[in-house]
Amino acid sequence: MRSVSGRDFAKAVEGKGWVFLRAHGSHHIYGREGSDLRLAVPLHENRPLKTGLLHHLMKLADLTEDDL
């Protein structure tokens, strides 16, 4: 798995139909219409997301490695 920054992950999430709802500090919160699920994507400078967090967010957002 390649490393992905929070900014790049946020772009991929938006491309899959997730909508930016709000920001809380350095975390951007995304949601989908008709779903109670929320994604909190950390945008800490331009550092890559840790592997475990990346896998978890990808699973919640229904993303594959090809989507990144």
C-alpha cells in the first residue's frame, strides 16, 4: 500500500460522492446524503496517513487502492 496524505485522501473521498460538512481543527468531516456515517479525515500538514487509519477510512468510504 502506498502512502497517501490526508489531502489526497480527501480528494479521493470527494470524488466518490462524499460531501464536506465541516472542519473541526485539522480534521475535515465528510458525509453522504441518506447516511448517518461520517468520516473524519485528518489533514496534518501534508503528512501521510498511518496505515491502520488509512485502511479503516478506506473501508468506511468504500474505496479501493485504485481509487487513490
